[in-house]
Amino acid sequence: GCVSGTVSRRWLWGWRAAAGAGADFSPDTSAGTSFYSEMSSAGIRACCLREGMLVVCGSPVFDTRKSSESALTQIPVLQIVKESQQQHGLRHGDFQRYRGYCSRRLRRLRKTLNFKMGNRHKFTGKKVTEEILSDNRYLLLILMDAERAWSYAMQLKQEANTEPRKRFHLLSRLRKAVKHAEELERLCESNRVDAKTKLEAQAYMAYLTGMLRFEHQEWKAAMEAFNKCKTIYEKLANAFTEEQAVLYNQRVEEISPNIRYCAYNIGDQSAMNELMQMRLRSGGTEGLLAEKLEALITQTRAKQAATMSEVEWRGRTVPVKIDKVRIFLLGLADNEAAIVQAENEETKERLFESLLSECRDAIQAVREDLKPDQKQREHSLEGDSGKVSNIQYLHSYLTYIKLSTAIKRNESMAKSLQKALLQQQRSEEDGKRTARPQDLIRLYDIILQNLVELTQLPGLEEDKNFQKEIGLKTLVYKAYRCFFIAQSYVLVKKWSEALVLYERVLKYAGEVQSGAGAFTNSLKELPDVQDLITQVNAEKYSLQAAAILGELYNYTGPLSERFETFCLDPSLVSKQVSLVHFPPGFQPIPCKPLFFDLALNHVAFPPLEDKVEQKAKSGLTGYIKGIFGFKS
């Protein structure tokens, strides 16, 4: 019998119940037997706790009757795999770097465990057995072997796009990875390994088996393996807390598109719509399924494109003979619907970029067919009163789609920036680059440039309704551009310039309202002009009040210099009050006078030669006379 209920979220003597259904386990089992059986159809082994001993498929795994010294070996398989992949190259899709990491880690483990395969001259094979599983690093050896083979297979998958012969090597490495995963699962069947590790090893084995069958295009076997893997991870996620279940849920999300793809190939036509929705919600598919899903979508659209022969735009029907253009036009409505239903701005941005990329490819295909027809097109322009050829008109239509999509993308970015700007005004964040009005001005400049290009499309110069519609859209975006230019002037307290720009915004908005009679439907997708008028009127009053308060707040001198002047100064009630200038500035003071004797230069003194004794003659004669006593 099976006791229904939820799994107890607590450890049982060092291990945790890794299943989503069953009974709460208790060490006291003398009253009888408690066990749970989980998804036996998916290949997951039944577990039971009988007389103090956990049994998996009839074989004992954990005996509660033994002492606590017999600790079970455990290894978090998925956590080790994910952390290693994210830290060593797979975040950027570099499988070669991850393969090198696996090889280096294997070498370190073998050296640490003294489990080398011989020496430089001779190979001596060794196998990990159940007897040496007391150290979980032996299980890590097998896991790294499998990861190394898998990463090499994924590297070859990338290279097989240009070198098809490498696909054979790819399948060989995937088989090698599955072989190592089987060995890991076999070793985990030992009673030395805990139940959680057993289930993770089964899920890892099922995942690699599914990938191998997927590459062999054995859809039924691949689907069974992926379903088994998904079931185990879902139950493990239910058995743990939310923090621990994140990795399991991520792996479930990774393999869900693979399951739907296998179902589609088996014959489930509803799976195709689900795959399309998965692709559009995520803004593009990554991983094993990416190339196959893109090829499938292209193939499906190509079948539909065989029935599409023409397209109508602005009252003119144009034949479409280029397959790439047909496929793009068929998927245009789906892509636009996915953009509208996008959950967040990041997904919407990716979808916009994907649509623009496809549109550029279609335009390039038309441009290649347009080059040989250049002379004929010029002749038709001269002789048919300006009417362009069909291929040129198709080029104008695709260019219109590209420019319109670019305008919608920039408008979406502008809306998100406006929200960020509004939140910034309510609560400022320190240390982060916040949105500025200048960013919005740049976006509206690009939109106006795209509108100018729309008016110059060949074949639409004489379409007066189209030109007037683009003119009204130009006025709308000019009004918003002027508004944010005024906002930037308000930030630097240039009140008069901001006020003039607000008046210009009202002028543009008034012109839009007066000329939007017959174009109301086409202007519904644009920002509302009436909301802008209301906002500008409120900003004008705020601007006038700010200008008046700015004059009152403008004086910033110390309090000692404005005793006779009224000025609102919030700093007077703050901790840094400006009372006086400190240190004080230099001031002029009287100096000690300087006296100059100017009369001395003009005084004539009497001669004093007769009163001054003449100096004795010097030289050799005087010296001799001095020796002999002759005095003058």
C-alpha cells in the first residue's frame, strides 16, 4: 500500500526524501512499514522505509539501525554541473573552454586520489568500484568524464554547420557521455549513496540519453527520456525549498521545448503552436533546439508561402516571387502579435531586433533582384508618368515595414524611459545612472529622421493622404521632442527658454488636433496629444512658480550680509548654517609712511682737500726710502 500525502521537508538522519509524494518518514518504524512509490512508469525507483531501513527497488540504501559512523556518500550532480558550466565558458557558449576545464579538473582529481591511469609510458586502466565509494570524489570523476565528452559533442555541433563530417564524431562523443552517465547511475545504486544522489544520477542519465536520441532523430525514445528527466526534476523541486528548487525548475524549462519538438515530429500538430509561443515569449530559442526549431519554422512558413503570390498595400497589388520575402510577410503578423503580448521590455526589445533583422534580409533579397532591373525601372519612371515598377514598389513596402518597426521600437524605449524619469522624480537613487530628458530627445530625433525617410519612398511621392498622415505624425513627435527639450532647460533653471518651448509644444499639439479629422484611426497608435497638452499646462504653472521661488532662493550669501533683505533660505535650519564668511577675506588697512630725502641730490658741499692728510706715496721708491730712513 502507499500512504498519500506530501513529502516531509526535513532531513532523515543525514538524507532527505527526494520525491513529491509519499509518507512522512520517521526513525521510529516499529509500528510497521512506510514507503512511497514515485512515477514507476517514468522509470523512477520505488523507495520504502521498512523496519528502520530505506529500500530502493528492493535493495537496502540506508539502514537506520546502523550507527551514525556509516555516513552515506552524496554529490549534488545538477548543482555541480550548472556551476561549472556557468563559471567556465558556457555563459558565452564557449564549449571548448568548458571542455578544457573538465580535463584539468579530472587531472587534479586523479592526482589527489592517487587514481592515475598508469604513467607516461604505459596505460593501466582503472575502474571505480562500489568498495571505494566512501569518498564522493570518485563519483565526481565519472561525472567530469561525462561532462567532458558532452562538451566536446556540443563543440563539434557548432563546427558541424560548416563541416558536416564532424557530425559522426559528435554522435560518437555523445555515446561516450551516455556511457559515463550509465556508469555513474550504476555506481549510485550502491547502498553507500544517498537517495537524492540516486535520483539526480537517474535524471542526468535520462537527460544525456534524450540528447543522443534527439540527435539520432529517434523522436519517441528521446521524448520518453526527456519526460523521465522532467518528472524526476519536478518531484525533486517539490521536495525542497524554493531556493534549492531553482536549479531543478530551470532544467525543466530547458527540456520542455525539446519534448514539444519530439511530440510534433511524432505527429502532434498542436505542439507546433506551443513551440512558436515558447520561441516568441523568450525572444529566440537557445541550446540544442535552436537550429532545429528555426529550420522547422522556416519549413512550415515555406509551405504556406507556396500559396502566397501577391500582396496589397495602399491600393496597389504587387506580385511576390522571392521566397525569402514570402516567408517574412507570412511571419510578420505573428511577430507583431508576439511583440504586443511580450511580458517585459527586455523580451519586447529582443523581438523587435529579430523582426528588424528578418526585414533587412528580405530587403537585401529584393535589392539583389532590383539591380538588373535598374535601367528598365528608370525607363518606366520616364514613360509611365512616374509610376514605379512592381519590384521597386515591393522594396518600398518592405522599407516602410522596417522604418515603421524602428519607430515603434524607439517609441517603446521612450515610454520605458519616461516611466524611469517619472520614478526618478518621486524617489532618487544614489549610485546609479538615471534617465535624463536628453536620452528621450535623442530617441525622438531618430524617430523624426525615420519619418523623413518615409516621405521619400519611391512610389509614394504623389500619395497625398500618405504624406499628410506622415506630416501629422511628425508634428506629434516634434511636440514630444520640444517637451523634453523644455524639461532639460528646467533642470538647469533656464525658465524663459523652457517657457518658450512649452508654447511651441502647444502650437504643435493644436495643429495635430485641427488636422486629425480623417486620420483619427492612424493616430490612435501614437502618444495622446491631449494628455501632453494637459501636462504642458500644469508644467507652465509650475514653471512660473519655480521662477518666482528661484528669485527668492537665489541669494546664497551669509546671513550677516542680508539682514535688511527677505530671503527664504532652508540652510538656516540645517546643520551647515552660513552665518559669516570664514575665514574672513582680506581688507585694505593704512600702512606705515615711507620718507624719501630728495634734497640731498641738489646740495653742493665745500671742498675738504686742504683739511684731509694726503696719503703717502707708495711703490718701490717709497719702500727704499723707508728702509734707509729718508722721510719726505
